[in-house]
Amino acid sequence: MKTRLWITLAVAMVVGMLIGLLAPTRNGGRHDG
């Protein structure tokens, strides 16, 4: 049952990384610094 939790965490991390990489480009660089 814990496998599902780890998969969810892994997906969340990947999605977070993708958003972190794509968001600044799409929104014109929301992260300053």
C-alpha cells in the first residue's frame, strides 16, 4: 500500500519540477532571483 504513496510523491516531485521549469518561461519569469 505504501508503493502508491511513493508513486504519488514521485509524480508530485516531477510535476513540481516541470512547473518550476516551465512556469517562469510561460509567465515571464515569476521567480525573481
